[in-house]
Amino acid sequence: MLDVRPLATFADFLVICTAGNERMVRAVVKEIDDQLVQEGAPTPKVEGSPETGWVLLDFGDVVVHIFSPEQRDFYKLDKLWQKATPVVVLQ
């Protein structure tokens, strides 16, 4: 999770994660959506699809990117947001 508040106006935090294949992308999207909505977060705006290897969940203050390994390598969002402050890093 990256704190992008000093760098962006569209969100406070970005989450960038990788799921190994289309099925895993679908499962991660469902789990994140289920958990955050259960915690009272608004229903997210969804862009992309598991078939493309990139799904974006926009919860307003938090935007979650779920990538296939190939799409994450192609789009390099980690590099684009390298000046953001890491809040949580999981491997």
C-alpha cells in the first residue's frame, strides 16, 4: 500500500498486487471486494477484467490494482509511483 496523498488528488492510497493467473486475479478481486464492503467500504467502481490481466477497484480514497505478472511488468506502476511513501509492503 502506497500513500500517494502528496502526489495525487484522485486517491489517498494505492494498492498494487500481483495474482499469478486469470483465476487468481478473479479470486483476489472477489476477496478484496467482499472484505472491504463487509467492513463498510462503498461498493467499488471496477475497471478492467481478469481476462486482460488487470483489474482496478476504486473505493474512492483507496484504489486497488490487481495485475497478472505480465501486466504488472508491462505497466510498471511501481516505478511510476516510486516517490510515494510505502505504508505496507508484503512479498
